[in-house]
Amino acid sequence: MAEKVQEFLGTGRRKTAVARIRLATGTGKIVVNGRPFEVYFPTDSLRTMATQALSITDTVTKFDIQVNVEGSGPTGQAGAVRHGIARALLTVDAAMRPTLKSAGYLTRDSRMKERKKYGQPGARKRFQFSKR
């Protein structure tokens, strides 16, 4: 009979992106929406942003990570993945909390796009004023 692999779950959010994270003990392989990590996040800056929580706690090669992420764009999704990984790491070991908290990875970035108002072309921009 196959061994039961212990999984740790975490949910991360940023802008309108939501990432569901599954940590399992392994070798450091990351799969995002069924695709390899390097393919899903093509730029180096997005990859480092998504894995910052792992690198600060020295757990890069200890877990295999499966990510389901939807909504927003690449930057919002990378931020959501980082938040979710940090939350999942807390369920693994609560002693990591001060490290993750001081780095700011447990705080949900609440900044959202401001809605467009009626009578204006955007959220804050006004149509050109004509005196005459």
C-alpha cells in the first residue's frame, strides 16, 4: 500500500488573484496550474517574488508545491502565490511565524483597483472642462 504523504494547505490573495497552495514533502518541484513553474512565471522577478517565503525560511528544496491560481495578472498572481506559500508554511511549523511576519509575507496586500465613476472616463480622471 502507498505511503500517505502529508499535505499542508494555504490560500493567498492579492488584487483579484486567488492562489490555492498544496505543500507536500519532496524535492522542491513547483507546478502552477498544471504547468512547470518556469513556464508559468517567465520572468525572473515574478519567480523570485513567488518563492520569497521559501527562501527566507530555507525550505526551497524541502517541499513539492502544487498551485492553482486564478484572476488578476502575472504580478497579482505571483503575490498571491507568495502569500499562500507563507500561510501554508505556518501550518508546517508555527516557529516560522516571526520570520515571515517581519518580512511582511503574512499580510494580505489589500490594494485594489479603484472603480470607475459615472460622468468620468476613469476612476479619477475627468472629461476636459470647457468654460465656453
